[in-house]
Amino acid sequence: MNYIYLHRLYARRAELEAKLELYDARDCFGDDDVNDGTDRDLRQRINEISAEIDVLEHTAG
């Protein structure tokens, strides 16, 4: 298994999750520019990375 690549995926997912948290917080405070689809894009990318991590972890043998 390529642990360096897996580590990078974990780090990237954490970055995206942090961005999503900030984005959601902006929505809570009534920022009008929030409804631009960014949250959907972030969630989609997080799901893609999570699926890739899952595959790598379960093929590690």
C-alpha cells in the first residue's frame, strides 16, 4: 500500500472538511453569498476522497 498517498488523501479530506465547516458557519450567520453550490461541490469531493481511502484501506492485505 502506498502510505504516503493515503496520508495525502487523509490530509486533503481534512482540508475539505474544514472548508465545509467554515462554509456552513457562514451560512449560519446569514452570509448571502453562500448559496452558490460550493457546499455541494465540497461534499461531493469529500465523498470521492472517502471512497478512494476506503478502497485503499480494504485492498491493503
